[in-house]
Amino acid sequence: MTEGDLPPLARDQKLWAFAAAALFLLAVGFLGFALNTGVMQVFAIGWIALQIFGYVGALRMAKGDFAHPLFKSQVMLHVIALALLVAVFIRAFK
């Protein structure tokens, strides 16, 4: 199957796919920070694993639709994880 055979993504699908990719890249960056400093390594590795298995599973069940509510809930789950991580850092430096 070539790229020309695939239907174009809708705006909503592109938005959720970008949000998932941005969160994944942020998690990879935090993993690098965690491995370099030795801080919260278990969380960093677990967060990456949770994203990989969560996004793949959600996309399989949603049949590749990035705008499916299951995929959206997976993205929002990782937004909450990011908020908790920020809260931990704010608490640590206060």
C-alpha cells in the first residue's frame, strides 16, 4: 500500500496524532534526563512503556482512527501523567 492509496487525515485526527507524538517525545526527553541524573528512572521507563502499549492498543481497537474516543482518552491519560510530573517537580523545588 502506498501513500497515495491512503485517505487523507481529517483536521481532528491530525490534532490528536500531533498531541500523542508531542507527549511521546516529551516522555523520551524525560527518559534521557532521568537516565542522566538518576532521578525517577522507574517512572520514566514506565511512562514510555505505558505510552507504547496504550497508543498501539487504542489504535488497534479504534481501527487506526486518531480521533476515536479511546485514542483521545489515551492521550488525556498521558496529559494527566505530565501534570502529575510537573506537580512533583514544583513540590520538589518549593
